[in-house]
Amino acid sequence: MFYLIIILIIILSGILVLLILGQNSKGGASQMFGGSSANQIFGVKKTGDFLEQATWFCAISIIVLTIATRFFLDTSKKEEGVLSPNIQKAQETTIPNQQPPQ
């Protein structure tokens, strides 16, 4: 499940980049997909509204999925019982010639 969320984040990030690049105020996506005929059919305002809403949807989805990965990461660490190989090694090592305090 963790890897599926990571793949979704990568895909949404790519879509978000394309949506942002399409929001050029001097034509942008409307000019790319047919020039002025697209403006007559959909209208400039409707295209801008759709791109803006899709941008917000992708951005919020990426934030939510990123927070979700944190929860999946916590549960996988608890199941293993080891937080870090360095912490485990530090707990196993003993200091040589250690004198108890008097």
C-alpha cells in the first residue's frame, strides 16, 4: 500500500506540473489545443476555471497522500520492532572498562 501511494504522488505531481504550465494568462492550454476555436467553444473563463480547480485538486491530493505515507511508515516501523539499525547497534554495544560510580 505504501508503494501504491508513492506512485500516486508521482503521477499527481506530473499532472500538477502540466496543469500549472497550461495556466498561461496569454493563451496557455487554450491556444495549445486549437487556438481561437477552442476559445469560442469553451470560452476562456471556463478553461481557466477548470485548470484552476484541477490544480487545487491535485495539490490537495498530494498533501493528503503525503500525510498518509507518514502513517503507513509509522505502522511498518512498529511491526518490525526496530527503529533504526544505528539505534539497535548502540543499544547492543557496551563500553569497555566501565567502572561503576562510587
